[in-house]
Amino acid sequence: MENRHSEYDVLRAFAALMIVVNHIVQGFGISVNLGYYLSGTFVYVFLLLSAYLLGIRGKNIIIEGNSNSYLQKRVKRILPVYYPFLLISFLVIILAGWSLNWKQVIGHLTFLNWFWMDSRIDKSPLPQMGHLWFMTCIMLGYLSVYFVGFFKSFRKSLDNNNCLCVYFLLFAILFSFILSHTGKMEQLGVSTVIFVIIFYRGKDIFSFCDRLPSSIIYSLFFLVNIIAVFLYYNGLWDVKWLKIWINLLAAFSWMVIIPRFFRGKHIGKSVLYLSTISFEIYLVHHPFCLGAYSINNFFPDQYYISIPLVLLITFVLAVALNQIGRVANKWMERF
């Protein structure tokens, strides 16, 4: 791929590892509040990074009226990895003799498990797969860009009109506040709106940040993240609409600081490979960090054993899933 943007590979690899670390510190009882900060921040890093890079590489496809081509490429990236992961997980659950109902199967295959509470696989004695709510979020981000592409005048205004982006943000803030008592609905709405804004205007936004002096960038980075951690240790989790925006600000700060630091520097092959399998890392790690089959349950508080074991299992399974995804992708290309 031309213009790989290797500094963002560093960010993607780091975000994947931080999400694993988040679930370790939560699931192992090390620090729930630190886990909340890491989870909220780096899940949004994934979302913003996906929107930004897709905008750089795919915005012209949308502008030229090829929305279907854009969506097909997204489907071919996600499904060859996600569906084999689900099918293997379902098979393991069935062979182990655990109960798996049709709601759980359909809910995950159709990305509806966010809305359909009965379809979530996150209760003992099942392996913990509650993290898959994010798949609903990312798919709605893709679809929102796809549907906006059909409205030419609105799309052009969004691409060129700064005021419209501000209106979008104000709408998202109001939307999150109104829906703050509806589970994760406010998070879903905000994520979708932010995805569209970063897809169309991310290059302009981050170019502006790059022109700011380093002293300002680093000061704001430390300030935002220190405030985020402090608020989480003082009950931020209970203020749902505010939590979303604190997480987004923290995620945005990481998206500005890491590429700025690594731009133009040599990036090792191991980091590039971790970036390549970051999606697979996200999918496979969760059951080994939380729930009935957390590694910590087998080595209670022996972190020197359990943490390296989680990382090793995650890496091996992610590599295997990546290879399965490659085969599935080649199979899909025949149709």
C-alpha cells in the first residue's frame, strides 16, 4: 500500500496492547478505575484512527459516488476475520457443553448484540465476550459514512463547511446528554457522529494540530489524561454522557501525540506486525482476562505467571486468526 503512514501503525499496535492491559487490570482486580480509563480511551483511539485512515484513503471514493465500493472494501476487511472468530467460538462453546441459544448466534452474526441484550455472551459459565459490543459501534460508523455518501450536497458541505462540523458536535453532545440513561445508546450515537466528522475532516483537524507548538501539544496531552484518570478515580464512570467526552478527548490526545513523536522514524517489523493483527488481538484476548475463564482464576494473584500467559495466548491466537482470515478473504474474492 502506498503511503502506509507507519506512525499510525505504532498507535494501532499500542492501542491494541492497552486494551488488553485494560482488561487485565480490571479482570485481575489490579485497578478497576485505571481499567475504565484505558478501556474508554483506547477503544475510542481505534474508532478515531479507523475513521481518520479511511478518510485519507477512501474519502475520494465516496465523493466520486462509489459508496458501494467503499462498503464492499470494509466488509471484506471485517467479515473474513470476525465471522471465523465467531464460528470457532460458537463451536468451542457447543463442544464444551455450554448453553448457546439462537439469540446469541443471530445477535453476534448481525452485529445487533449492543441493542439486543439477550444476545450477549458475557455471563458465567460462558467465556467472556462482552467486548464485542464495539463491533456494533464500528459497523455503524462504516454505514453512517456510506449513507452520507448518497447525499451529495450534505456530503460536500460536511467536507468544506466548518460550521456544519461544529453543529454536528453540538448535536452529539446534546444527544449524549438526553440518552444518558439508556444503557450504551448515547455512546453509540456519539460514536457514529464522531466517526463521520473524522472521516471527512480528520485530515484538516490533525493537520491543524500538527502546526501547533510542541509545548502546547505536550502540555494539553498531559493535562487531558491526568484529568481523565483523576475523574475516573472520583466517580466519572457514573456520569455517562461526560465520560464519553472525556474518553474522546483523551483518545484524541493520544492520536495527536504518538504520530507526532514517531513521524519520520524507523518503525520495526515487530510493531508493524502487531498493527497488522491488532483487530485479531482485540477479538481473542477478552475471555482470558475476565469472567469464568480468566487466567487469573487458575493462578490467583500470581501476576508474574498470569499476565505473560495472557499476552502469549493472545498473540498466538491472534496470529492463527489472522491466517484463517487470509484464507477466508481469498475464498470471498471468488464471489
